[in-house]
Amino acid sequence: MLPICDLARQYQTLKSDIDAAVAGVLASGHYIMGPNVKAFEQELAAYLGAAHAIAMNSGTDALHLALRALEIGPGDEVITTAFTFAATSEAIGMVGATPVLVDIDPATFNLRADQVATVISERTRAILPVHLYGQPADMAPLLELATAHGVAVVEDCAQSIGSTWSAPGQPPRPTGTIGTIGCFSFFPTKNLGAAGDGGMCVTADPRLAERLRMLRSHGWKSKYYQEILGVNSRLDDIQAAILRVKLPHLDPWNLARRRLAARYDRLLADIPGVGVPGKLPETMPVYHQYTVRVPDRDRVAAALKEAGIETQVYYPYPLHLLPIHATLGKIEGAFPEAERACREVLSLPMFPELTDSEQDLVVAAIKVALSTPAGIH
Ligand SMILES: *Cc1c(COP(=O)(O)O)cnc(C)c1O
């Protein structure tokens, strides 16, 4: 089976460095908040050009604690996309705030500023764009709205580490450094993945950075002197050591993903019915996923599986139609583009080590699946 993402293959390319890094931490006896966490925070901040980086134990906690640091809570609203991973809206719920969902841009699958403008109110405290599939959202109009209404922008960069966006006439900026706080995940399958859970918040604001440091470690600045309600959300030193080995490889890996994405674009162009991912001119995506639209998606996915190719549907349900969000009172038809995306999207194998010949097999299998009428195998 050709997997959608092959983590074991990546490990083999770095095995001696990763094994040595892990062995070093084990031998040091320093497992929590050790030197690797601090060094990784500094290295990631330098890589992104961020003033402050605060490690967390997951991307979910990075989002949750970002909202806590901004003192967002019950009665407050946070505007986000109806088409994202569960953790995005979960973080809003964890602080007791209300998610206000809006529809997506069908070309990029991302939050649309014109939709945000229709729901922004005096209860809005933050706009939470998700750079889905590693594709940066259209940030200029979102920043404009946020400034006009005096609300924060929290970027969900779980899928977008290393991608950039540029304001008109400005140099490119990494996603995560555009808004008030950028939230990253090091879940193993992400473009920069640990061998377990991990996350990070980055910000230019020293006051928010200090609050984030307190929140991730029991609400204290100095040990046992608890000042605010925090949690235990620390990154393990072993994970930080592994991430430090991998960080210098992130740019070449993202470059490989872009090359593969361009190759998919080319090869899929002459298959009728396949919609390849769009891209804004001012962005450089990192293709966490390479996601196409296909007619009769479930049948195509089944045909690929039969041909030995793994695909995934990210995501099968728009948030507003999930039981957890029933209280929002949105019914089918509320966000037609998010709903259509859930019916049509299919993510294809995409990881830096994917070979051209493997990619050719994927394309050939799609071609066969779409030229076989439904019901005939
Ligand atoms: C992975 C992911 C998260 C959560 O990250 P974890 O580290 O798994 O908690 C949040 N948002 C999006 C869009 C993600 O893909």
C-alpha cells in the first residue's frame, strides 16, 4: 500500500542523528523543560523571524492557550472557518467562548474575509484563520477587518509551517508571524513532526509571551508561586531534541512538496473532472496535503484503495453539521462551499520522499477510476 504519508521513510533518512539526539536526552536525565526545549524555541523563533516562541505539548493547546492569553472567555465570540480540523473550534470551546463559523473560498478552502465581515460584532474578540493544507489564507482583508474592529488574529498554522504570505508590495512573511499569535503543531504527520505530540505559540508581543509561558506551566513564573489558572502543557525535551534535528530539513522538505505539487498539477491537468488546488499569487504554500476535488469522491477513493493507494478525506463533515455544534443552530445549506468541499475533497499521497514513479501510479489510478463508469469495476 502506498501510504498518504510515510513517516518511517523519513526516519530512515535521519536515523543516526535522531537516535543520537534521543540517546543524549535520556543520558542527560533532564526530561522536562530541559535545554532542548529552550534551544528549539530559539531556533524556531529565528527560523520564523518571530520575537517569542513558547513550546506547548500540542497544537490544540497552542490554540487553547493563545485564546486564554488573550483573555477570551464566556460571552466572547471567535470567528473561524466551517471547514477545518476539530481542534480549531475545540480551542474556542475550551475557553468558554462561542465559535462563529463562516463559509470558505472554494479556490483555497480558507476563511473568506467578506463572510467574516457579515458576522463581526462587538462580541467578536478574535478572527481565527486556518492555513488549511499548508495554503496561506487571504490575510490582507482579514488584517484590515481585525484592525478596524480592534480584535486579535490567531493563526492556526498546524498545517502551514514554512509557508509565506506577503502584503501588497511587502516582502514575504511566514504564516504565524502575520497575526497576533501563531499556533503550530508538531503532530507526527505535520510538515515538521515530532515522534509524539507537540506544539508552539509565536508572538511579537512580550506581554502575551509571558502569559503563554505562565499558562503552559501551572500559571506560575517562578516555581510554585501560582499567579493565574494554568495547565500542564509542556513540550518534552525528547520531542524538542528530535524537532531540532528535523528543523534544518524543513525548507528542503517543503521545497520537495512544492515540486511534487507542481508535478501533480501538471499530470492531473488533462484528466477531466479533477480540480487541482488553487493558490493566491502572494503566497508560497507548503502542501501539507495535496487535495483535489473529484466527482463521485467515495468511489474514486475506493478505486484507489483497490489499486494499493491510500487517500484521506480531510474533512468529511463541515463543523456546523457536527452534533457538538448543534447549539449554533446552523442547518444544511448554511455554508454551501464548506459542505461541497466535504463531499468533493480527496487528499492524495504527499510527503517529501514520495517518488515520481509512485506519483505516476497515483495519477494513473485516478485516470482509470474516472474513466470507469460508476458501478463497473
Ligand atoms: C493538527 C491540527 C491541529 C491540532 O494539532 P495537535 O498537535 O494534533 O493538537 C489544529 N488545527 C489544525 C488545522 C490541524 O491540522
